[in-house]
Amino acid sequence: MNTAFLQVVKDRKLAHDLRQIADDFEILDFFRQYGSSCFAMSALLTEVLAEKGYSARVQGCYAAIKQNNSVFYIGYKGFAHDRQREGHAVCIVEDQYLLDFGLGTLKKFYTEDFSHALACEVTGNGKILGALDLETGANIAWWVDWISPAIEQELLAQQAGVEALLGLYNDFQKNRMSYLIKKMFVNNSGIHHDQPDALSQTIAKGGVADKNNFTELLISEG
């Protein structure tokens, strides 16, 4: 995965860990499958970083991409796209960096070659969490002057899904070589054949009606 977006992270160990996490998420296909669920991806990233000893939290916000006289909103009130929820969520690590691993909506509705993830320094501005100039000449900013009241509910609703994905991620860490070898000898979707069973078990424990309902829940975007 192209992790050039992490050049903004000056802490060498954190930058190294984030590159590894991003690469692993790419191998496990998390970006493609769940990148449109900013709530799940931000919560998952927060859990992974916490397990590595970092201070990390999920932060509700919305984002806006401005270029020339046009603005594209992510999660702003009244601007939710099909199958989306109002609101957006990112991960704040060490109170210094904003990490957005939930940008699948932009690949669907803005431009398909948009990055899977972005990072920037937290500005400390009361209304803007952070901002970044993109290679296209556009600027993206993450705002907190309005935060969807549904974000907390969405995070709670997706907790079981996040725990299932965290289990898959941790299993991959223990069996990295096995996963990579398997990926070499199966079709493109073969590495994911084990995921539905794991998710189904989690769904059953959490009382979610069925696997399809869980998928709808997990991919709802902010």
C-alpha cells in the first residue's frame, strides 16, 4: 500500500507502526470491504494502536474537501449519501495526529482513485481538527463545529463488528506467513473465506439477526 501519507508523522516508531498497520489492513482487504464505515475503521484503528501502547481515541467530526468554488462534504448534516449515516469519525493518536482510515465514501462518490487513508497533525484550532493540502490542489479539513449526535450510537452498534475485525487482525499477526502463503495460492477473495464464519459467531453472540444485517451495519458510513 502507498503509505506516503504518513510522512507527516515525525515520530519514527509511530510512523513505522502505522505503515505496518496500513499494509496489514490492505492485505486483509479491510480498506476495500469496510473503508466506507468510518465508525468501524476508526474504532478498529484506535483499538490496534491502544494494544501497541499508544494513546488513541475516536473523534467525531465531519470533513470538507474544497477545490476552487466547490465543496464536497463527508458526514455533514444533510449531506449523507446512499446507505450512509450523518457524521464522520477519525482516530486521534497521542493527541498529536489525526488518522482517517474511513475514506471509502470518497472513492465511491468523489473520485475512485482517492487515497484509502490520510494523516495530518492536529491543529489545536477550536473548530478545525486538522487540514491537509492534496496533490490535486484541493484541501481537506476535518471540522468539529458540528458533530452528529448519532455517532456514539453508531459506535456502540458496531462494537461487535469491530471486535470481530480486531480478532481477525490479531490472528493475522500470529499467523502472518500462513496468511501470505494462502493468499498466493487462492483466488483474490480466498483470503477472506474465513471471515464470514468468524463474523457469524460474533453476530450470534451479539444477538444480531443475521450476517446480512451485520454487513449493512458495518458498512454504514459517516
